[in-house]
Amino acid sequence: MDTEAQPTERDRSSRPSVAEENSDTGAPEERSRFALVSRAADWLPGGRITLTLLACLVFLLLLSTFVVQPFQIPSGSMERGLRIGDRVLVNKLAYRFGAEPQRGDVVVFDGTGYFGDADYIKRVVGVGGDHVVCCDKEGRIEVNSRSVDETTFLYPGDSPSTVPFDVVVPRGTLFVLGDHRSDSSDSRDHLGSPGGGMIPVDLVIGRADWVLWPAGHFARLHRPDAYARVPAAEGAGEPTTAAGAHG
């Protein structure tokens, strides 16, 4: 009678495990990657430690270029919220994928050709199409005929502006002011310059979302409610909501 051979304990113990078989017969691509990493580590002084550090540096460079970037505050133009020496984290994805700056946002932008050859940080007061006027009978700024109470973020003792202005913000640009109005060079000071003091949205680097340093000043930067009741400019919808700089 033909019978199927039954393996003995010795037969079972002598056979390689599945894990051992997989280890011995790893995918060629995986072996190639490990070999490449090993050769690179052997070539670099310091071996795998140096290779790991280089990988971390490349990751941080990509993160800073495309996602977030720290900026240092060098002047008092955004006090009381942002002080000299503060380091803020700028969200570079805030205005991608169709989103645009909104009134009240604190933004970092490239001022080349408009404010100066440097990066600046200011608060957005008017967006494309807005009619911005200073000031109403109570000394407040008006946006689209709605008075804005800025007392929650203005520097104590400052007025909204000692310089009168009456502007309509062109489409695709922003009207920006510092929170410390008496110590800020902003759109008011460049009304007669190329661009009329307005900043093209394309030059906005990102939105300042966090104060990272010093630790005692760590905070999330929120859009103030002061602009929430400002109506849209005539003929325009509201902008889409999105989830060291000079003064």
C-alpha cells in the first residue's frame, strides 16, 4: 500500500523557516538599496552617523523651502503681539491650493520693489477690492464702510493711524499695516511709491501661525474677530478660508 511519508521531528527541525528563506532570498531591489546605503556610509567620513545627519539636513531644507519656515522679528512694528527677537513659524502652505490671505492675517512677504529689498511682516487690513479709509468719526479704520475696532491687538496708546488715507485695494494685492502704528513703515508710507503701497499676493511667503521663541512667549497667532463683520467688497466674494523679517 502506498502511503504518504510522514516527516519526523528531525526532518521538521532541519528545514529552514519561512523567515530564514525570505531572509536568504530577499528582493533584488531591497538588497540593492541596502548595498547602496552601505557603500555611501563607507564612503563618507563618520559612516552611518554622517549619512543620517545629511539625510536630516536635506529633510529640514525641504521642510523650510516648501512647508514651514522660521522668521525672527527684528523691530517693534508688530508689538504688542510680536516683540523684537521673537521667532515665529510661517506656514508656507496657508495660501496654496486656492486659498488667499484674509483680513486680520499676519503675513510675511517679500518687499522687493515695493517696501524694500527684504522680507517684512505685517497684518492684512484690506484685500483685493476693499475700500479702506482712515478714519471714521471715532478715529477707527473703515473697511467697506464698516468700522473696525482694533483695540485688541493695537499697541497700547496707539491710534489706528495718524495719517489719513482713502484707498481701493486692487485685485490680487493687499493693504497691510503694522500693529504698532506709530513705529511701523507699511502701506501708508508707500501710497505714492510704485504699486501704491499695495503688496501683490504672489509675494506673500506665508502666514505667521505660531510664536516659537522665547518659550515664555509661545503662542498661537489667531485671526482677530475685529474683521469678521466686514462685508465683502462690491462685486467680490470673500476670500477662501485657509485651515528674520523686517518691520
